[in-house]
Amino acid sequence: MALLFVLVLWPNCAAEVTPEVLAAREWRTWGGPGGAMANAGPASLHPVVKPGDTIFLRAYNGNFLGVRDFKVNAKASPKASAEAFRVEKRSIGDIYHGDRIFLTNTNGFRLEVNGSEVTALSSHMGPRQELVIERNGAMSQPIAVGDTIFLRAHTGNHIDVVGETVKARFPRQGMGYHAFVVEKQPR
Ligand SMILES: *[C@@H]1O[C@H](CO)[C@@H](O)[C@H](O)[C@H]1NC(C)=O
């Protein structure tokens, strides 16, 4: 009973360390131009999210945002390569509520929104790839691990997860399907 409780609270405790999880840790699967690397430093050492860091975005259902065959979904809970994103920003410094960011998957392609579709088709840094990161409360603190964030696209709609499906259909109302918890590798 107690063990079940712990597993429900911390689903990641049970996550298997597969080769994909190790690859995400080392960012070995980078396929982008220039062989750029991301800092996959662990949450315990680097709680604040800096441009260039590797993060994972956990949806309400415990699954992470991920990219498979250029499609964006929320299928898996291990922190594997498909779920690893490098955070970028046009200016230097920490990332705050309201900043415009880019999220690059280990395939080298950036999340983008076209209408209600969310994909990762190219390494462009245009308006469709630009996402405004938002947070409830404590606005003067930079975004850090454990924060709940929302991603607003150029369309004004926020990225949502329903089951394994990822879209950008509505302006956010409260939390729920639009909320992502920022995580990094535990160690
Ligand atoms: C955006 O989506 C529409 C409708 O699915 C499609 O026709 C168009 O090619 C897409 N544009 C880009 C740039 O992906």
C-alpha cells in the first residue's frame, strides 16, 4: 500500500534506465546542424533553467512531451531522447515568465505550431517556433525545475495535452491540460 502510494506520487522512481534514457542524459542523439550540445546537468546541481539546458516537460498525466517521426505527442514517462528538449532564447540570462523561447528536440528540430497542430519539422527559429513561457505566481523568480509552466504559441493558443495527443487549440483556462512541470535529469 505504502509502496503504491510512493509510485503514484513519484512515477519516475520506477522509470527504467534504457539506452534512450542514457542518450538523453548525454545528448548523444543530437542531429542538428553544427553538432550543438545541450547542458544535461541534473536538477540537483542546476535547478534554474538556463538557455542551453536540457529539460523535460511533464504533462498532467505523467507523460512527457516528446517527438516521434516529427510528430509531437505525450506518450512516454521515461526521460528518454525523444522527450529531451534544449531550451533556447534570443537573449542571454535566466528564463522568466513572458520570455520567448524555442524548444529543440534531440532530433535537432524545434517545436512549432501551425494552426492547432504541434510538430517538430525544422530547425527554423521563426514565429511559428517561438513560444511564450508563462507561469502562475512568483513572477520575479526565474523558471526552475518543479515549476508549472504554460506554452503560448503565436496563434495565442496554448499547447495542450489530452491523453497522448498534443495540440494547440485553446487559450488556456486555469491549469489542467495546458500545464507542464519542468524537470531535468535527476542526476
Ligand atoms: C500548416 O497546416 C496546413 C493545414 O494542415 C498545411 O496545408 C500547411 O502546409 C502547413 N504549413 C506548414 C508551414 O507546415
